[in-house]
Amino acid sequence: MKALTLCGSDGPSSLSLVDVDVPVPGPNEVRVKLKCAALNRRDVWMTVGQYPGIRMPAIAGSDGSGTVDAVGDGIPKDCLGCEVVIYPALEWGDDPLCGGKDFRVLGMPDQGTFAEYICVPKSSIYPKPRHLSWEQAAAFPLAGLTAWRAVVTHGEVKKGDKVLVTGIGGGAAGFALLWAKEKGADVIVTSSSQDKIDMAIKEGAVAGYNYSNDSWSKELRSEIGSIDLVIDSGGGDGMNSVLDTLKNGGRYVFFGATQGNPSRGLNMAKLFFKQIRIQGTTMGKPEEFQEMIDFVSSNKLEPIIDQIFDFSDAIAAHERMLNSEQMGKIVLRFG
């Protein structure tokens, strides 16, 4: 089979399509013939050596949709031919609050979805929502689940909330917009790109602000009022401006720190007097994945897809994400 393999840290040029053996499902596993996969920021960080514990050669990729074409011992034959979406991680563990010591995301060290076939535990496959195309289904798993845990589980979003989603354009931010909007919240976004702000408003955001403008948070408070819930992945020196938008008792949930730590620190007195909750989060547990899939199916929701690439053009897809050109998910389609 063809697989996209990482053998260096010089960026997307370190990737190459190579022939590898088709995997054979072990006991309690199924093999999925992939129709589509999708990129996440994690995959690009790996190509530039900015991800912990990189082992090479690696076949990355966490998102995938396809059909079950083989089963291992202990799996009924009626699974064959099922159209599925893959839970993008392994071994969450027993603690609902956090993944355990063996929890890991698909795609390094385990083989990921940037290949024509993948073997996963039977417990990792979920029926593909019928209204979704293969491309749409592949777009949901990792970014959708990350945003679901941030917005729904930790953020406790509810109808009428004002939700600020920072850095709109990335996959998880797009899903945060989708989940919050569908839960009845008013969503405000930030970006350094007016085009991305405009596209987010077309997708249902009520307003957007360019964070390159030093006074953006003051303008937001003047025009929108205080925020109930922030969903952030940037951190950095902009974090204090983001925190300033929160009302008393507001929630700040973050799943990344692409801008690093705030060099000025945090205004601790303001945070505790306002009783601000700060919650870190990453991926989600299988039960949340099921909740998300059910929500998508019952509400006939569709993801924001930026661009679809043939698998043979996977390096160009990675370059697009590395340059932060996307608005929504970048998807790979197998032949």
C-alpha cells in the first residue's frame, strides 16, 4: 500500500509516498480501507521537529473515514463493508478527567491514517453519519473532538452564552464555532485575517475582531459586552487581552499555546477577584466522541472544509497548513 512517511524534520519536504506492507488485523482489530483522511496541526508540527517524542520513520494522520475490509480474531464478519469513522486515539484509560499514561493519538508512534489501510481496535470505529460525504466524515475526528471537549464538556456552553473563539481558521476553532452556534450561543471570533473573519461570519459568527489591532478587546467589550466563554489555542502575550473580555465567573478553556507563554505573566488579582476559571484540555474520551457523532447526525451538521487534495498531493496539503492559509479542514482523498 502507499503511505505518507516522515523521515526528517525539514518541513513537508521530509515527507514521501512509499510502498509499505498492508497491515493485518490482530485479535479484536479491524482493518479499514481508507477513503479520506484529514490534516491536523499536529501533523505539520511533526514535519518541523516541534512535537514531543517523534519517532521516525512515522506514518502520521489521526483523522480517517473508510470501509472495513478485514477483521481479526474475535470480530464478527458482519463488520465487513461497514462505512466508518475512526476514533483518533488509543487507550484513553479509566479517568474521565484526563487521558491515562498509555493514552496516545493515532499517527506516531502508532501508524496513522496517511496510508491506504489502517488496523485499529473494533472499539475505535463508529458508523459514518449517513448525510456526510467521505471527505466531510474524515474532517471531524481529532479537531472536532478537541473542540467538543473544550466547548461542551469543559466550557459547559449553553443557549444565550457569548462565546469568543480565537484564531479562527484552524480546524478546531472552526468546530468550536460550529458546536457553540448549534448549542444556541452567540459566537465572536478573532483572526489577523479579515477574509477569515468574513468567512466565519458567513458560517454563523455574530462578529469578528482583528487581534493585530491593540484595542480589539476594548472594542469587543464596548460593542458586544462581556464574554461568558473563551476557546483559545494561542496563549502568548495576547492571552491577557483575551482574559480581559471575560465577565465575572467567565470560563477560559484552551487546548494549545501556539504563541507560547505570556511574557508579562498574568494579572492574578484580576483573575481571582473576577473568579475566572482557567481550564486546559486536549482530546476527548470515546464517550465524548460518540456524543459528538450523535450530535452531528441528529442535527445534520457539516464541517467547514478548506480544500480537498488527492493523496498524491499530500505534501502540498501540508505546506498549505504550515503557512496557515486554510479556513477549515484540509482533507486528503485516496484514489
